[in-house]
Amino acid sequence: MKKTFTALMMAAMFAVMIPAFSSSAMAQTRYYNGRTRTTSVYQRPNVYRRHRNLFNILIGTGAGAVVGGLVGGRRGAGIGALVGAGGSALYTYKLNPKKRYYRRY
């Protein structure tokens, strides 16, 4: 159990630290003598922006399961997860839909 917990903690730490130490946007800009010539490269959106709907539903499901589990035990956790998933899907898809921004660089 301790080895599994330690491995999961190390994986979580690497998952947080690797993006923090990634290269900057200056690596994608080239400067020449006399004139400044810049090369713009398409930069992918971050993970949350790409999978915003999925993350919002997962967070709502987890919160509903926790609250339901505290109130009603195992059965309450299942019901809470369903209610949390439904509520977060309603919020994600109907009340606050994703806005697409088209920008030129």
C-alpha cells in the first residue's frame, strides 16, 4: 500500500512540475541582424481548454458523490454522483457554453 501511494504521489508531482518547466514562447521567435523577423508557431491550448467539458462534469460528479456519501452512505454516493453529473452537464452545456475565440497571430 505504501509503495502504491508513493508511486501515485510521485506521478502527480511529475504531472504538475513538467508543464511548469517547459520551454517558453521565446524559443519560437527568431531574430536576425538588422531586421527583426519573427516566426509564429501555432500553440495548442492547454489541457483544461481542450477538455473543459469533461473536467467540469468530472468535478461535479465527484462533488456530488462526496456529498451524497456523507449524507446517505454508499447508496447516497451513487445518487449524489448521478445528480452531480447531471447538474454539472447542465451547467457546462446549457448555462455556460464554451465560447470559441478565433485570433490571428
